[in-house]
Amino acid sequence: MVLSIIMNLNRDQKTIIVVLSLINFLNYVDRQVVFPLFGSIKREFLISDFSLGLLGTMFMLVHSLASLPLGVLADKMDRRKVISVGIIFWSAMTFLSGLSQNFKQLLAARSLVGIGEASYAPAATAMISDNVPKNFWARAQGLFNAAMFVGGTLGAMLGGVIAFYFNHNWRLAFFLVSVPGFLLAFLALRLKDTGSGKPHLPLNFKLLLKNKAYIWVLISGSLVTFSAGAFITWGVEFVSRYKGYNLRDASIILGSTLMLAGVAGVILGSVISDWLHAKYVWGRAVVIAVSISLAAPFMYLGLQGSSGFLFFFYFFLGTLLLSVYHSPVTATIHDLVPENARATAFAAYILVIHLLGDTLAPAIVGIISDMSDLKTGLEWSSLIVLLGGLSFGVVVWLIGKNKIPLYEGGKTEPVI
């Protein structure tokens, strides 16, 4: 997949994909590094699992609320500047997280990281679609999302390793991951974006909200994101509590499993969805619906029994199938909306799925854990994945029946 894109794109297009993927890598390093540090933070500040969950919940709440206005901004001005300022802001807030002297300061700093990171994905995904041929959309987004999985898992592994070898010094992890952002912010400004500076027609929000397929994408995305957020937030803690692994081993093994499965799923999904989309208008959507539905039983089975090997085996399969969703869903959204609304539509998608998904998941699973146990909370999360797959089946049906507005050439009125 990587070679098929690199060989067929010009230098500026290649540079856009590589630089934006590197930034996405760092984006998720900064985002996920906190979760393996939960045990160290809990011991220092003497807080409950619910409070720990708030570190994920408040980050995602702020991230969600900031995504839509920053996405609209990215559709109206130079996206490179939006991205660059956002990187500098989230890197500074990550550094300040390490200076926190109490839990409230840490919670505030981690929440503000969400503002910087909210500026990135809507602008970056729209930039990719505006600069890459349409038949490469899912594969280009695949590289972008593969960087997300590698960054997120390495961030989680890095946090666990630092806490293990440096006497639970969780502050050091924040200091280390904040530094590269300032260099990448400079590189973002030097990208050649053919979409920046184009006149943008006013976006008709009512038309966007009448798009039934887009609404069902939001519903499915919220369900999937809730479950994914629950497993990402509490995965290392679950393995430590129930499978007999120490923090270092839990972080490394779970992180490696997530990275390998995630990257494999993203690549597989992007290649298959672009190939199937060339044959059927609903090709990308059906790949998403089937893969999510198949992921649910594997995620549930992994939580059962006491064998760590079986957990990682089923978790690998479930993660691989679930991660198929990432690249084609971006391409599907861009298929469903006019060109002048790509960043805004994706920002609205981020707002809804995170606000209703992984904003709620860390705290809700934490509450279930305090009332019952962590395993029960994650079991419910795995069942919600199945609902997400069924919901995307509605998107497939709507596209197949032409009951949605499809756009081309920047038009604001439906082609069909």
C-alpha cells in the first residue's frame, strides 16, 4: 500500500502525507502516554478510579467541543497555520502537565491539550483529500491513521516503561514527548497545500444535517469510539489487575499488540475499501460495517478466563477488525459532503463521536469498576461494538438505495 501511493504521487503530495502522518504520530504519543501512568498518578495524588477516568474524559470533552469551531476555521483559512499553532499549543500543555503539583492542575493541563489536538485532524484529513487523487483517498488516509496507531501504542509503551524504570516518575514522560512538536509545527508551515486559499462557498448546515447516511455514520462512530476509548484507557490496568502482568510487561505487550493489529487493520481496510469502492458505490461502507460487527465477539472473548495469552490473541483479532474502520470512514465522509465542507463535516464527526463516545467511556467504566469490577465495564463496552457495526449497516443500505446526497466538484447541491 505504501509503495502504491509513493510511486504514483508527486513530491509535494508525498511530503504532505509524510509530514501529516508524522504529526499524527506525535499527536497520539502525547494523547496516550498518560494511561499507563494511571497507577503512579493514583499513588501520588490518592485519587479514585473515577478521578483517573476524568483525565481521559475531560481531555475528550474539551477536544470534542473545540473540534467543530476549529474545523470550520480550517475550511475558511490557511490550514497550515491552523495546524502549526495547534501543535505548538498542545506541546506546551503537555510540558505543563509534567509540572503539575496536584491533581486539579494535571486535569486542567491535560484538558487544554485537547484544544491543540482538536485543531489537527479536520484540517489534516481535508488537506489530504484535497491534494491526493480520489482513487487513493482511503490508502492515503490509511498511512495517516497507521501513524495514529503506532504513535498511540508507542506513547502508551513509553509511559509504562518510564514509570517502571524511573521510579514511577510520570512527569518525565510528559517532558519527553512534548519536545518534538515544536519542530513539526515549523514543518507544517512549509507544506504546499493546493486547497488553501481557494474560495469556499458558505456551508449549508441544514443540508448536512439532512444527510441521513452522514447521521448514521455519527451514530456508529459514537458507539465504536465509546468502546475503543474504554479499552484504550483501561487496557493496561485490566491486564495488570486480571492477567498477572507488571506495569512494564503489560504496557509493552498490550502496546505491541495494539500497534501491530491496528496498523495491519488500517492497511487492510484502506486497500480493500478503495478496491471495492471502485466496483460499488457502497464498497467502503460495507467494509466498515462487516469488520466492526466481526470485532465484537473477539473483544468479548478476550476478557474471559485467566489466560493472558488468550486475552492478547483475541484482543489482536478484535483490534485488527475494529481498526479497519479508520481509513474508509474518513473517505466515506468526504464522499458524502461537498468539497467546501470536508474539514467542517469531519470536525462535526469528531465532536459527536468523542462527545458521546470516549469522552464518556473512561469515567463510566471507572464508575462500573468502583461499583462492580473493571471486567464488567469492559464486557459492556465490547457489546456496544456490535451495535456500532449494525448501525453502519444502515449507511450501506442508504448509499445502495441512493437515499443520500452525493457531491462532486465542490458543488453544494446533490448530484443524485
